[in-house]
Amino acid sequence: MRSAAMKTYLAKPGQAGGEWHLVDADGKTLGRLATQLATVLMGKHKPTYTPHVLSGDFVVVINAEKVRVTGNKAEQMEYDRYTYYNSGRKVVSFKDMLAKHPERIIWWAVRRMLPKNALARHMLSRLKVYPGTQHPHAAQQPKPLEPATVAGRKAQKRVAAKA
């Protein structure tokens, strides 16, 4: 007698709807925040995660200018920029980028943590980063996203122990 085979769920491109989440970057560490944002954008926090389908959620990040880095990264980190002219490579320091375009710091950190394919461009289009507290996505009613909702059990226990 044969037993019934278990079915594996695979989401189809039109089925995965995106929820809206709001993340406050004030005082958060850049790398830890970026990994959590990449997880939500890819949809790995959902049980219906399918690698080849856009199944992630929309994320609105506010207070990008108040993100922090540890150690000497503020003095040592640099971003490459290209003008596409001869010898058009320009290097921008972390401090200059934070002063002029703080939203690009989070955008680049998340971009480097997403898969390197065409689907990642669509995932990244769901990331909305703003330097201050104002954002134009109030109509979507974004729900606050805390780091413990994405992180594993150890991180949830640490958060619970602090409270």
C-alpha cells in the first residue's frame, strides 16, 4: 500500500501579496538592520517563501540619518561612485555619504545582501528609505516591524530578557 506523497507549496508570481512594514533606523546598527530588511524583502520570514518568486513585503525605513556603525567604520568605510567618463572613479567616505545622502547607505547595505539576479532589482524596488521621520506611504498603513519579529529565537530571548 502506498502512502500519499506530501505536496510542496510553490507560490506563483501573482499570488504573493506584499504587506507594508515601517522600520525606524534610529540608533540601529547598519549591518544588523540591513540583514533584517533583506530577509523581509526576500520573503524568508514567511512560510510561503519561494526563491524564484517575488514573495517579500514592502519596507519603509525612516530616520536613515540616525543609523550607526560600530568600531572605526565611520572613518574607514568608503563607497565607490562612477561617472562613466575616463578615469571616472570617485570615492565617497561614509561621513560624506551620511551628510549628503543618508538613504543610500541603507540602500547599498541591503542591496549587497540580496541575491545577485534580476529578481533582486524587483525586491529592492520595494525598499523605501527616507532620511527623516516623514514618508509619503501613510495611505498603505505600514505596520511597525521590530527586529525580534524577523530574528531567530536567541534574539527574541535577548529582547525579552531586556524588557
